Amino acid sequence: MSFVETEINGQVFTIRLNRPERLNALSTVIREGMARAFTRFHEDNDLEVAILTGTGRGFCAGEDMKESVERGIAGSPKEMVEQDLVNPFQEGILQKPVIGAVNGFAMGGGFMLVERTDLRVAVKSAIFEMSEAKRWLLGGYNHGHYGNLPHPIATEMAFGYRISAERMHQVGFVNRLVEDEIELMEEAHKMAEHLLTLPPASRVNTLYMMKLMAPKIPNNIAELAEKLHLHGDTEDRMESRRAFAEKRAPNYNGWLKPEDRYNMPKLKEN
């Protein structure tokens, strides 16, 4: 059984995450499978458009927290993936369009996979959540910015609220909505076919231009975020994962010293 399946239809390359019992969470095997699949897409000159989707109820549930608890390290460290295995999609070096076909839950790192796609279609039952606030010491402050979303919606997203596909479509994060998974793949292929009707240079040049125009986080904000990721008792990061794996309420410490709550890192002038 392959945890990441691929299929070729002409110049369209479909990548399907296939570990439905774990909601396609970003385990080591899923990360390695995606890296190999996107490397093939990146290097094969006969392939021009990719569709990324999932099997079952989840598109991707993000970090595999059971795996994190087992190894005692929060997140998905690069050293846990096979050495020298690079994912061109994740690294931002891919210069071919990727369509996200969101079949279910897109949570945390799964949300970020959708965020990296160039065009998005989702079933109406799909659920989106930027989960960083639940697992780290800083919520997903940057994701609403990337999506050009209004500040209250960006704040809602940063605090880890779940948001329906219909609402994400209303605010412009999702391009198309469909009823079910059959329509999902049909619509994704229609979008791919349209891209393939364009002059090749137009498709390549336009994607290059749109990627360069995407919003970026200012350096001083990124520096502050690095400090805020450590502003508190970092043991709470693992406690959130243990509580999830053990299906119990977490017992957070908050800060090593109570006064640290009000001793915030300062934002430097840009």
C-alpha cells in the first residue's frame, strides 16, 4: 500500500494522500511520499499541472501528533525525513501550477498545503483550521495576510477557529465549491484543462508573476514572531500533543515566571 498515490492523465499529474485512518496527517511516510511525487512532477517535462488531494474524510490533518509524542519532539523536523529528500512544492521552487482539491479536513499543516496551491476547489463539507494557536506559543498570525483576508477573519483564523468551506469561498480563499468528491475531481480536472489551453509561455510566465506578487511578511514582523514562538513555557507545546494523543484536557503552565506574561518582546522599526 502506498501512502501517497500518483496518477497521470496526459499532462496532468494527480497526487493523492492515502492514509485515511490518520486523516492523511503529515507523518514521515506522507512527507517522504509527497517529496518524491512533487520531485517527479518538477523534473518531468511532460507534466504541466498537478492536482493535490486526499483520500477519505481528510485532505490533511496537519502534524501527525501521535508520531510527535512517540519521538518526543514537537512538529516535523527535517531530519526525520530521508536525508537529501527535498519537496519542490514545500520549498517554493516549483514553477508549475498546483490545484488543491480539498476533499475534507484541512487542518494546521494541511491548511498550509492548501495555502501553497495556486488554485483551489473544495467540497462544501470541507473544514479549514489553522491550528498553530493550539500547538505552539504563537497562533497563525501570517496566514490571513498571505490570503489577503480582512483583519477580523485573519484574527479568527490565527486563533484556530474552524471555518467552513463555504465561508472560505465567500472570503476568496477557495476558488470553487462542489457538492461531493466526484464533482471535486471533475472540477479540478476542468481547471487543469483550462490551464493547458493557454500558450505555454503564458501559463509559465503568469504563474511566475503571480507568485512574485503574493503578500510577504515584513522582516521585522518575522523576527518578532520568532521571539514570540519562545515567549512562554515551551513544555506546553509537547503537553498539547500529549493531551491530544491521550484524549484528555491539557494542563498548561503558561509561563516559567508569571511576570513574563507582560514582558512582551518588542517590535523593531522596519
